[in-house]
Amino acid sequence: MPDDDDFPTEFKVFRDLRGHSQEALGKRLGYDRSYINKIENGKKRPPADFVRKADAILAAGGLLYRAWESDRRLEDQEQSTSDSAGIGHGLINEHEDTTLAYNDGEFVITVQRTLVNNSLEPVERYPIRISVNRYPDQPDRYKTLYRNDPLLWEEIQLEAHCNGEPMSWQVKADHDAIKELYLLFKNQKMQFPLYPGETAQIVYCFRVPARKWGPWFQRAIRLPTKKLTVTLDFPMDLSPAVWGKETTAAVYQMPFRTPIHRIVNGDRALYVWTTDDPPLDARYRLEWHFKADPEKENDIVQISPAQSMADLGIVQVGADILAHTALPFDLPAEAAEARRVITELHTCMARVQNVHVFSKGMGVAAPQINIPRAAAVVRTAAGELITLLNPRIIDATSEFDKQYEGCLSFFDVRGMVPRPLAIQVEHTDLNGTPHITTFQRGLARLVAHEIDHLEGRLYTDLMEPGVEPIPVEQYRGTGHDWKYH
């Protein structure tokens, strides 16, 4: 995707893929957990020797170093643009208006930026990156796809204009899935540098076959920007569903703060999202799912929500382990084993959160990652992590409500489940000390759902007679917390 920040993403994907916690990987690399966290959040750029060592430890086959080198080159290009422009930031992006449209097996991306030269020197070139990744959470498939079918300059068909004049361009890097270049403020007939105080409207357009794209589009803020608008333009007959999440220095991955507006224009569905004054280094990612026309499947291979969870290591419904009671821990004698299971649960949770936004909170139980032990982790809607060892519900209120729930082990549907509004749970810490905690409302629902898994139940076992789960496409609660009166 254009201007994606590759190294932090690839680093986190490989850490999760190899099953390392931030703390464990940090120790092997000679750094603390905080340093690893800053790298994954894009707040810290590591040195080359760190990247080479991480590449070897995580068996990334050189992909991490290539991603790091690619990011470094782009930063150098942007810095040279600012330096050549003189003082201050050099360029200011007054308004960026980007459109991604899908038609007949091809994505067409049009980027329009209104740039102001806020310096004392003329600007002669502007760096851009075109980056594609069909399998962001499957690095092995990513490498295989683009090694065998690389992104080609000929198929991109890049065109660029400045204030209506064609722009020449100069290649800076040519990789299988990444193209980096300068847009030049000139063409074969004339030069038109952007002088201090002047404004220019740059428009560039390129194409990518659907087989090389992925169901997401990301914008990274690399220049001071006053307004950002992104539009996704899809055929209505594909029944698209669109959502978005953002990453900034202050917060790691959360739903967009402003809504995505849907506009129907004939046989097209437009999804328009805008934000003002986005902070530098923020990343905004729109994702989509086509409830696909079968005739389009050769163009876009749709992965169902359940399959995406299976690919992330979540055991799916029908597996024998989901129907049996999990074995409790003998604590503190099995404290080391309990720590190992908890680490694996947190690692899996991080993988899942990287591909889906859980506005209501989420949880994972050990049987869901094929470990038959009585442990679960829950993440609240506010981001608090709760670890449960040997939990069991010892009391519940007589008051209950009905809400839709989803389950990572069959994520294609949502079901209406009655549950108590408050529960008391007895659980154990690593030292073997018992505790009793009261959970209420949405958190009670999350905790009860995970305890059900440890007792061999699914939420479908609790649904009222005659009530069936609905397809996730019909569910309208995505992106919202549960509602209580």
C-alpha cells in the first residue's frame, strides 16, 4: 500500500509468528521490553546491527533487513527534500485527497496533494512509495507471491501531474513488492520548481492487479498535513463492508475517531473518511470485505473471518479440544508451565488484534490455541488485560440481558446470548493464592465466555431454543461497545 511503514509491521508479525513475547525477544537481543515496544509502535528506529540480529533470531530470511533498509531510504529521500527546501519542514500538505477504486480485477489509486513550499529554497522533487502486501500476516506467503509474481513498473502505469503539467519521475528503489521513486518538477519540455511560498497540486495515479493487492489501504503521515480524505470506490454488487483503524504515537491501534460515510452513487458504493490535522507518523488503515459475487472470486480471493482466525492459530469449531474441560494448574508447582501458557495466549491475542478491531474487548482461552489447560486472557474495551488461571463462576445475579457475541473459533457468525449482568469468579494466581473477583456487564460477558471455553462449552450451547446465529455480514454492532440501560 502507498507509504506504508513496513519495518515495524514486519518486525511485529515475525515476533508473533515465532512466538516471542516483547520481553523474551528483547532479552535475546540485549534490550528491554520497552525498547521493543517503541520499535513496534514506530517510535524508535533501531540500528542496523539490531535488525540483522533480529532477522537471524526470527528466521526472517532477510525480509526484516530489507524492510528496514527500504524505510531508511525513504526517510533519507524525504529529509533531502526538506533540506533542499531550506528551513522548517520544507513542504506542508494542505489537503490530501486519495481514492482507491476497484474495477474488473484491478485497483486504481489516485492521490491528490496540495503542497505548499514553506521554505527559502525551491523544491525540485517529491518522494513517493508504492508498496503492496496481499498477506500482511503471513510473511512466507508474502515472499513467495511477490518472488514468483513481482509488481512490475509496466503494470503500474504510473502517471503524475503538477498543476496540470506532466511530471517526469526517477526510480530510487525497485523491489518485488515495493517501488520507490521521485516525482520531478519537470518534464521533457520544461521545468517548474516549486518556489518558496508557492502552492502546487500534485496528482499521481497508478494501477495494481487485484491478485497482488490486499483487502486494506494505509496512509502514513510523513509531512505536516492539515486535512486527509480517503475514498474507497467499490461496485455495489460486491456488497462491500468497510472499517478503519489508526495508529499514532499516543495510541497503538484503535478504531477511527470519526466515522466512515457511505454514499451510494448509481451502481457504486463510496466510503469516504476524513480527518483534520493528523499527527506526524500517524498511520490510518482502511480494511474491507467483499461479500463477494462468486464470479469475482478469480480476481479477489476472499478469506472468510473464520479462516482468517484459523490462519492465526485459533482452533475452529468441531475440534475435540473445544468440547472437553480444561485441566487445572497445580499452583505454585506448575507456575512455570502457567507462565508459558499465558505468554502463548498473549502472543496469539496480539496476532488477532493486528487484523481485527475489537471495540467490545476480546478474550482467548487456552483450548482455543490447542492447549488443554485452564487459562484464559481477556482484554477489556479500554485495553486492560486480565489473566485468569483455574477460573470458575461461584455466583451470579438473577438479572441478565441478551447481547450478540462472537467467537474466534467460528467467527463467521454472531449469536444472541443471555448472560447474568454480574458474576463472581474464583481464580488463582501463580503463587497458588485464591482470589474472588466480581465482573459486571460487558466484562462479565467476556469473562463468562472464556470460562465457558475452559468448561467445554460454546456460546451456542446457551442460546435460547429456536434462536440461531446470524451471518457476520448481517451484524450491525461492529465498532460499538455493548449497550446497557
